[in-house]
Amino acid sequence: MIPNFQNLSSLPELWESLALETRDIWLYGMGNGADKILAVLGKREITVKGVFASDGFVRGQAFHGMPVRSFSEVKALYPKNGCVILLSFGSARPEVLAAIEHVAAHFPLLVPDVPVCGDVLFDKAFFLANEEKFAAARAQLCDDVSRRIFDLTLAYKLTGRYDLLMAATDEAEREATLIPPQTVYNMADFGAYTGDTVRDMLNKGAPLRYVCAVEPDRRNHRKLAAFAEGVCAYRIDAHRAAVCDEIGMAPFDASGNRNAGLATGRENAAEAVPTTTPDALLAGKAIDYIKYDVEGAEAAALRGTVKTLQAQRPRLKIACYHRSDDLFALPLLLSAIAPDHALYLTRRRSVPAWDLDLLALPL
């Protein structure tokens, strides 16, 4: 049965299924994602047999007191389908996805959904408590492809099923069809990293004239500024700041991973960073495209862009996967502050449900 929004509440929840599992459970991968998964498992008194990494990545490491095994070692211990694997890292790199497929060919592979930002877990209780909001957000989406991605992403988040996660994607060219790079002249890049989005737009033929690029991480910003200084054909303003809905200073987690961002709760890793609003940065400049990938501060950044949205009516691309409520909170917020924009979902092939973006196009 292919899940749809109407039958989501009847799907088995990942964590409940794991609590009933009689086979050994192994963790595939280490790092912050694995830390979060182990924390949830611990609260539910679900134990793991051990942890492993792909062949070639094991060098005598230990993780949470467990020796890190290779996949070949795990495969030698069990018959086909003899244990359950929990994927605990993320990637969109083809060679990494191929290694994951190799594991999934031998054992049931589940991909727990733990939030990149915040501590609200996407479980069945969370879904049922917000089902009406999810339904309202789904109703804002403008095409069947977006609604299919929405339904499959929710089904994956509830069940952890790898096959549903891989199905919750669209064609690589769909985003370029909805927002043709050849029509992007003046853009704002919030969460600019080292300028990778700008380079990508140029490679796709964008005739850029002006870019407002904002990156809070000091190391990334240094590289971004160096990139901007080397550009002659158009202008790049490279700001070191975090965009939100207030001007001031705020703690910033500079740990350099997917938890880096404002208010991540890891104060020991925090440093002060200036905060500003997109409206203040852009100050009435003509902007026809804005990208938001600001590690969980997307809603605040959108609230700080209201004047620009009303005056310029730019096309928007908003990361929609950092927080458990993003899939309803961001579409509903956009429908309130930019009701003259049509909403679409796109997602590129990756694990877990990252690279999920909400596109907003002026009508």
C-alpha cells in the first residue's frame, strides 16, 4: 500500500516497532545523529547490539563504549534479514548512497528521523497532535508532485522506512523548471556557506548582477568573502551575520556540523554573532530570488522579510527539514505573510529527509 495523508495515522510507528523487535538492532554510523538516536532509544529502553561503519572506515574506533565494527563483520554474524539496521548519518553523495543501498540489500534498514534543530521528536503523538495543521499546510501545495512528496515524507518520518524516504523525491530538473536560473538576476542567499549556491546558479546560467550573501560561521564567511572579492562580473555583498526577525546579537553554535546555528541548545559551543533581518540587509534593493537555509531559523528569517516580500514579490526557496514542525509551520507562515505566492515542495535524493525545500512563486 502506498501511504497517503488519509492513512498516515494507521501506519506503525518506528519507535513502537523497535520496542517489539526480537532481532538484534545495529547502528550504522557515528556522530551527532547517532547520539540523538541513542538518546531516544535509551528513553524507550531499546537496546542496540553494536555499531558499525562501511568497510574501509573502521580504524579501531569506539562509540559510546562500543567497538566500531565493519559491515563485513556484521554481515558474517547474521543470515540475510537476520538483524535490523538503524542508519544514523546523512548524505547525498552518490557513492555513500550506493554503500547504504548495499546494506539495505542484506538487512532491513530503517532511518530514524531525529530533528536537526530543537528537541521535538517526530513521532506518532506529535503527528496526531498536529494533524489538522499538517492537513492545512498540505492544502496550500499547488501540485500533485508536491503533495506526493509531502505524504511520503510524513510516512517516512513516522515509520523510518528507507523505501518511503527514497520515494519522497522528484526529478532533478523540476526545481529549475519552477525557478529557471536564467531568470535570476538579483538574489539573496541566507546561509550562503562559502558561496556554493551562487556558484551553482552561475553554472546553470544565471545572469547574476547582484548577490546579498549572508553566513554566520566565521570560517565559512572568510571563504565566502574571499570568493566575493574575486568576482568582477557582478557584485556580491558578503555579510557575517545570522538572519532572523531581530537586530542584535545572539549565541551561535559554531561546531561546524548540521547543528550549527542559532539557539541550538549547545551553549558550550556558542559564540556571539550579529543578527539582522533580511529587510534591514536588503533595504529596498531589487531582489528576484531568495534562498533560506539557516539551520532552523527559517521561520524567524521569513518574519524578518515581510517588507521585501510585499514590495519585491521575489521567488523563494526555503529549507523545510531542520525542525519537526517545518512541514506545517513554514507553509502556513508563508500563506499568511505572502498569500500571493504559490507553494511547491521539492526534494533531492538524500538520507535522511534532508534537502527538502519549499518553493514560493509569486502568482
